[in-house]
Amino acid sequence: MDIGDANIVFKLKKRYRRSSPTQRLVVGLVSLLVLYLLWPSSKGKSASSFEDFSSQVLQEDSESADYEVKRSEVAYLALKPPFFNPSTLSLFNYQNGGNMMINRKDNKVRLVRDSPHQVGYLTSNLPIGVSSGKAFELNAEFSVNGPVVRNGLYGDGMAIWLSETPLEQGDVFGLRDGTRGLGIFVDTYKNGPKGKSHGNNNQFPYCSIQHNTDGIPHYDKSRDGANTEIGGCSLKGIYNAEGNALMRLLYIRSQGYLMVEFDMKSDGNWKKCVETTGVDLPESMYLGFSAETGDLMHNVDLFQASVYELSASNGEPVTSPDTVAPLYATEESSKEINDKADATKKAGNRRLPKRKGGPRRRTMSRLKRSEEKAKLKAKEQPSVVHSFFGFIWRLIKMTLYAVLFIIVSYIAWCVYRVQREKAKRRKQGGLL
């Protein structure tokens, strides 16, 4: 070791022995802080990770808060009372044919009445446009009703169509099959024998979803379309139901997403019939409604229908069914709550009262308010924690940097003084 270096170490030790306990404590704390800066603890990393995570969460919440789905009605496809123009006696937005009648008193369109061999239909004058067809919702309110029959036989059924071209009268629930598009068939009479159709008669009335991709007739009446359907469900109980039946269809083109569901009594009890992807529908589609009777008969009444375009707040079409899920959230129906109340009452527990009145359904305004409250609550908690720990962490870092600067300055000052004293001694030695 060089003699000069040894003298520096000796001087530092000498100064340390001469220093007071307070000065020694300060030097020790400074040394610990230097070690802390050189080898950060896991807590420092955790704080930094928490800061990054909080920023990411807040950013994601901000992005999701900016996304909102809008439902815009396609007015030229609306079907609602009074249905026709009194001056021209022609229907608004639709063409009609067959035995269809308009009941002005009850505000409904009777596609067929309970007479044998009836056909009635409506087809839209204009198609669902290319823009609206990217993501849309179709709603229909209807009723299948008639006299009570002892043998339980009635028929034939009704259909809701989305077709590439306007349909003409035919033998598939009143219209002609063989056009690209989609058919929602409410079949009220089982034609096919057991084992070759949709199981036993207990499944009828039955909804069969038919997807035509090539424009060639495929529907086989003798098998009730069982060999060509992409899905279906039983609608048992829809005939002479207490309330009108509701049908809702949701389609998102980017995923070929299709969902069809029914509320058979208008009581808020929605039943999902079909949910699938990969359904490629024409870019523009005409809307149609039809019904027919054969030797068996019933009434088919149509009360209203509407189409809504679904788009994001920025005007872009909806691309995921998850973004529109809040639009269709429902609460428990009154029937479910009353059934639970009856069950608990029989068990001797009266804590669950029956709900008075009809079912409650979440409106758009209520959904928006609940979402905004949830997002605000989720934002507030991380932001407070993030701000507090962020401030503490910044304060610690600034303190450490300041202490490090003081340490470096102190060491430099000590080295400078030692070197200066060394130079003085050399000069004194030369004089001797």
C-alpha cells in the first residue's frame, strides 16, 4: 500500500476518533442510506410495481369509461300502430299479402286467423342497410292463440325472416324458401315422426333457426327442418299464453355472433334459445313476418316490431357481445320472487316478502347510473392509495439523492483537506 494512501486512512481514523457521538451517528446513518441506494430493498420494488400497476388500472378504467353502446332505431323498419296511412290505406314501411288483416280496435296485425289453409305475410319495403347490418337488434311482439282444443292439436306456425331479397308467397310458413338469410320458425305442429324430428311432441311448439347460405331451398317440412337448423328450443306454453310473446335477436357481423331469446309471457323471464358464432348473413337484408294454417289452425297476431342499430359512442360498430351485455341485464321476475316467497312461507320463514306489481326491468338510465357509480368507486380507492404511496416514495427518493450528494461532498472535502495537509508537511520538510 502506498504511504500516501496509508496516511489518508490514518487521517480518516484520527478524525473519526476525534468526532463526537452525534457525528458518528450521522455518518452511520449516511452509510446505511448509501447501501440502501446501491442495493434497493424489495419494498422499493413493490412500491414501484404498485405504482405501475395502479397507473395501468386507472388507464384501463379510463378507456372503458369512454366506451358506451348506443341503440339507434332504424325508423324505416318500424312496425307499430296505426300500421297504415289512412289516406292511402297502405302500410307504413311494409308490403302485405295473403289473408293478412289489420285489427284497428286492438292495434294488431292478424297474419292468419283460426281458419284452415290461411296464409298471411309482411315484407319490408327497404332492407336493413349495410351500416346498420354490422351490429343490430331485432324485436318483435306477437301472439299465437286460438280456441282450446281437447286433442291439443293446432298449427301450423309463423316465421320471422331476414332475407337478401324480398320474399314471395310460398309454402314455408307462408313465404318461399330459397333466399340467402335467416329464418326464425315458430313451428306449432310436429310433422316428423318420433326419432326423425325434434324428439317427442312435448317439445312443441318449437323454434327452429334456419340459416340459408347458398340461396337454394333446403327446408324439409316432413322433418320440421331438423336436418338443416343451426339451433332451436322448445316454446312449450307459448300457445294461449297469459301475455304476448316477445322475441329478441342480436347479431354482430364481425364475429358472426347470433343470439335469439324469447319472453313467452312478457313477464321478464327471458329464455335464451340460440347463441352461436360463425353466422354469415347478407350485408343488407329485408325483414319479413309470415304465418300459415293447414288442416289445423290458430290465430297469429303481430303487435309491433323494431330494429336498432348498435354502435359505440365514437360511431364505430359494436364488435363484441360483451360490450352490449349490460343492455340486456334483467332482475328477477316477480314470478320467481313470488315462488321463492311461497316456498319460504311453507317452511315457516317469512323473511322474503312477495313483490307487489309487475316485474322490474333495468332501464338504460339505471344501468348507466350503476355502472358510473361502480367505476367511480373503483377509481377513487386506487387513486387515494396511489397518491399517498407515490408521494412517500418520491419524498424518500429525493431525500436519498440529497444524502448521497452530501456524502460525496463530505468525502471529497475530507480528501481535499488531507491532501492539503500533506502538501504543507512536504513544504515544511524541505525547509529543514
